[in-house]
Amino acid sequence: MLFSELLFASDKKIWETIAPSFTFTNSSTPNLSGGYCKNVTFLVNNPNASQIKVILWHSTNDGVDYSEYVEVQVPAGATNFPITVFQTGTYKAQWNNSATDIHESSPIYVKIDLLPIINISNSETSGVSNNDGIICKNKSVTLTASGSSLSYTWNTGENTSIITTTLVSTYTFTATGTDINGCVNSLSKVINVLDLPIVSAITGSDNVCEGLTTTLSNSTTGGVWSSTSPIFANINTSGLVTGLSSGTSSITYTVTDGNSCSTTVNKSFTVNALPSVSSITGASEVCEGLTTTLSHSTNGGVWSTTAQHLQA
């Protein structure tokens, strides 16, 4: 009569006389509490030339009462044929080589710990609705992992429960949590990223004199004009820029689409100061038919008159 081996979590070995060359082994590795995370896999080796029916029995009261957990047919010559269980309790295997040659293993007790619970919530304010997991390109989102884990790691590399990142395309975040027993669980969350509207460049002059106006335009319709420094240059809804005082401003044109995603283009704009001109000197009147000469100390000017009966 040959012997078979039952392997426990503590690596202790119990030997008993059973069917020739048949083994029933607990192959799982215990966690920090001495239990097992999520499940336990028993491995069955059947080097016999015929198929063997294996019934796995389960007890929740220390082996006082058993109920059938699962029945499997282990093929002839099978090596490490897995039988996985998900409930804490005492298990024993029963098999037969024939109708009358029935054998039973010694019981094995396993404590199975549930995997840690993981939740992922997101916080963001772009797109149509806040916190809906849909954001505009180049906007940020904050994700928070919570649950029964002691620590969390993300597939982005952070080892913390809360992460904030800016996205340029749709991304799947995965948080992995480890609990007090050393059991590990993961959860993923997809953050969808919307494309931004395409906006053409601003056309028109990039400067104007104080007190004068110029018009800027953009071939993309539906945008909103604004000035970053309205004390220098102001712009109305039609793109008319008024130079108020000398200085530099940025004129922007923003287009927002139906998803509340926006693209802004800008143009650097300068308001030029008016030249400083001294007063005209000379007579303020002349007799009809005679002439007089006026002068000015500021060079480069052009003389003109608004009166038709005078000639400059």
C-alpha cells in the first residue's frame, strides 16, 4: 500500500494510507493572519491510468456535519488538477478507484479572508457636469481610493489614497489596496477626456494709438472677446479695440463648445502713446491779403487749417 501527502498552511505534513499514488494538497500560501486571501486551491494528482471521481466535502462546524461542496472528475494522469474553494471551513476529499474501493482524506481546515473593499471617487469641475468622470483635455481630476485597505498604490506610481493629475486623453486609473491581513484587491476607474474646440488665430493689427480704434477678427464663430489689461486696451463684442492709454495687453478670443470645453487664442496688443507736441507760436491774426508766419519747436509736423478762407 502506498502513501499520500496532505500539505497544510504551516507546511506540516500528515501521512495516511489512501488510494495508490493519489495526492490531495493545499497549494495556497497563507496570509499574515494565517488565513487565505479570497480562496484556497487544492491540487489533485492522479497518476492512475483511469479517471477518478473526487467529491469535496465542506463543514462549517469543525467537521461535525459535512455537505457536498463540489464533485469533479479528475482525468487519468492529471498533474496539479485544481479544485478552488471560497468559504472558510473544514474540507475533506473522497474518491474511489472502483465502486467498492472508496477512500477519504484527513480533514483540512482553512480560514478564508475576504479581499479588501476598494472604492474610487473622482472630483473634477470641467465638462458638462461636475464629478461625472468626463473632463476636458488639459484639465485636472482628483481621485480618492477608500475602503478597508491600510495602504493604496496607483498605476500612475503614487503610493497614497488621493491623487490629482492633468489628462490629455482618456485614461484608466487602477488603485490597489492591501489590508491588515496582507490581502490585495484592485479596482479601476476610467476618466474620459473630451477634445477641445479648434479655434483659428486672431487677425488684424497688433497696435493702435491712444484714443483711436482698430478691429480684430477671427474666422471661428461664436467666441467671446476680452482684454487682459482693459486699462490699456478695451475690446467690445464685435472685436473693436479702443486704445485707452499707452501699454501692452493681451487680446483673447475664447470659444466654448457644447461640452463646456473651451479653447482660447490670444494676440499681444500695444497701445502707442501720442507724440508730445509743443504749442504753436506766432500772431493769432492777420489782415486780409497779408501773411504771417507761425512756428513750432516740434519738428516733423504737418500744417493744416480747418478754415477755407485761410491758407496754410
